[in-house]
Amino acid sequence: MAKAPVLTPRAEDFPRWYQDLIGKAELADNGPVRGTMVIRPYGYGLWERMQQDMDARIKAAGAQNAYFPLFIPQSYLTKEAEHVEGFAPELAVVTHGGGKELEEPVVVRPTSETIINDYFSKWVQSYRDLPLLINQWANVVRWELRPRVFLRTTEFLWQEGHTAHATYEDARDYAAHIHRNVYADFMENLLAMDVLPGRKTAKERFAGAINTLTLEGMMGDGKALQLGTSHELGQNFAKVFHTQYLSKDGRQEYVWQTSWGSTTRLVGGLVMMHGDDNGLRVPPRLAPIQVVVLAVKGDEAVLAQVREIGDRLRAAGIRVHVDDRTDTPFGRRAVDWELKGVPVRIEVGPRDLENGTAVLVRRIEGSKEPTPIGVLPDILPKVLEDGQALLLAQSRRHREDRTVDVTTVEEAVEAAATGWARIPWAALGPEGEARLAEQGVSVRCLVAADGSVPDSDDQPGNVAVVARAY
């Protein structure tokens, strides 16, 4: 009899494959409250690496980290009507504390525009106080009706940036800078994820924003996943929270604002974009462990050699782990590392030792070859970079191959069964968007005719990219 696969094949049942992989690669477990998750050390290691890189980019963009309370007075959310309407179905509200009914219910943070604006209105007095650029790393709660680990959970981790500027142009340019130079560059160069930058339609934009810039990724099954957004808030929040400054001309002016965020959803996107039937494939620049060195057997000479290789690779600046657990069968350990998607395995057994070689296994390419032990520190940096480039190229080719140009709503719905469709926005419009929604298909973003991000919804030549989405 053929051995049962470790994971449900992707082509057979993609959602089941995803759940299998999350569990067997030890990324996360379901939490005790519906929709929550426990992020396990290996999964959290991926998030930590993302967080470190993103944090450096955010600071390079001039923003400083701060922290605001988890609990927000309910009255704050009601100040901006569109904002509260957009979040009302997802709110978790606390009505009792300390055994008593609260005088005013408090909302568990779904996002922080309201509470941060309350403090911005105190901190901003003059044009000299601008721009005010703040970021926070935190958790948020949105009561999720259809939870899926990492993709949609009741509680998740994220960063949220909030800024105030003297002019519309400054705010617009800053939102675009975050979109392009923080998020898009991070996703492509660290995560090796092909992303499509675009502009959300009025129906899809963030509640309370005048414009939302998005980055959309195509998952392995052809569906879309929103991976990060940057919003122009205009003066909507400034007016309800009275966030004003004294201009150089001596006039009281309302600030212009942005907000922007990315979440632990990126871990789920990484799984669904790069994973295969054998498990996860982690981009080498991201990987907490870039190379694992495995002892095939508990031979003392073998153990000494794998530890020496580990030391030499570590000295060469490679993130390495030595697996010398020879009380666990080698085959099981190899499968576990395959599931976890470590980019390179170096396998050493007694016969390899005799030949002065090790078996170099490239997880991303799916190849293995005997390699002289002495050259490993020299060749592995290029091996890792080759894997990084291949993942990005594969994800881009996947999106291009499964995106088609159409001219009607019916054709768009048909195309969205297996991938994405591009349709002129002038031919679709809000009416066509509503018809797509009836079929479970949404406009993921608008792009300009040349593929860039358009300056307005109605810019001539705009193309709507439509898909089914997570």
C-alpha cells in the first residue's frame, strides 16, 4: 500500500491542506475562545523576523513607536459616523468591570484612530508640531464570524501607524511612501511575495478614509489576500476630534491624516503563497533558521562533524540549527524540517563522512546533491539567495498565468473561479461591482493602464482587478 501523504494535497482540498500545514509545521493552534489562536514558537519566530524588518523600515520613514490603551470609551467610536458603522459588527464591548456595571461601556481596541486622535488633538498646537508620526505594535480584537488561523481571527497582532500633517499633499505622499517603500518593498524583498499595488474602490476602502492603498497577493488556489493597507484619512477624524494647528500665517487649520497597518495575516499569506504539498517554503532572508544540519546516525564522528559544520556556518553569518537528536528516526526529522520549510538541509551520515561530503537539500528547488563539506560556508550564501529569487519569480509567474483580461461581469465571475480577472473600470463601475458582490467576487483594487497606482478612482484607463478573496 502507498503511504498516506503527510498533508492533504493542495489540489484535493486547499483549505484542509492549509489547516494541516499550520498544525503539523507547529505554527499555531486554535485558542480556547472561538476565533482566537495560540501562535507557537516557530510561527512566532516568523512573525518576529517580519516585525524586526518592518520596524526598521517604519523608523526609517520617520515614525516613532508608542503605545495606546487596549480599552477605548465607546463614545469615541461614535464620533466619526462612517468609522463606527464600518466596525460596529466586529466590536467587542465591555459593560462590567470589578463586579460592577461600567458608567460607560468600553470597546476592546478594533483599531486606534479614535483614541490616538484624542491625544493628537492635545499634542498638536502649532505647525512646528507637524508632521506627527506615530506607530504602535499591539493586538486588536474584531469579532470574527468565519475565523481561520492567521487569516481571520478574533484577536490578532499588528502594527498600526497614525500620522498628522499640515497639508493634504504631505499626508497623501506619506501614505504612498508607506505603501511603496515600507510595505511593498518589505513583502517583495524579505517575504519574496509577489504583490499587486493598487487603490481600493469607494465600496472597499477603509471606514472613515478618503483613499485606501492596498497590496494584494494571489494565493496558491488563485484567491486574493489583502496583505497591507495605507489610508488617507483626509480631515474626517481631525474635525470630530478638533485636531488643529496654528499655521505660519496665524490661522487655525485642521490637520490632514494617514493610518496604515499590517498584521499576522502575513504569516498565513506566506503559507498559502509559498507552501507546497510537502509543507511550507520559507524565504531565506526571512527564515529564523536558514540551514539545518542533520546527523543521520548517532555515530560520534558524525555528531562531531555536524557540530563543526554548524559552528563554521554560524561564523559565516548564516542562521543555523544543528539537529543531533539521533534518538528520533532520521526520516521523521527530515520530514519535520521539510514541513517547516527551512530553506536548506545539510545531511551527514557515516558514508558521507568517509567521502568528505554532505547531502545538500534545497527545500525551495526540491533538489539534493552531494557537496564537499569544506565548500559549504562559501557556497551557501548564493544557494540561499537563489532560493529567495526563485520564490519571488514563482509567485509572480503564478499570478500572471492565472490573471485574464475580460470585458463583462459574467466573464469576470467565471475567471474568478480559478484566478483573477482584469476589467476596465469604466465598463464595470459601481453597478458592476455590486453585481460581482452578489456572486462572492470583489474588486480587489484599481490599477492605472500602465500598472501603476492611479491618482483617483475615475482616472481614464483605470482597470479593476477582481477576484474571490480570503
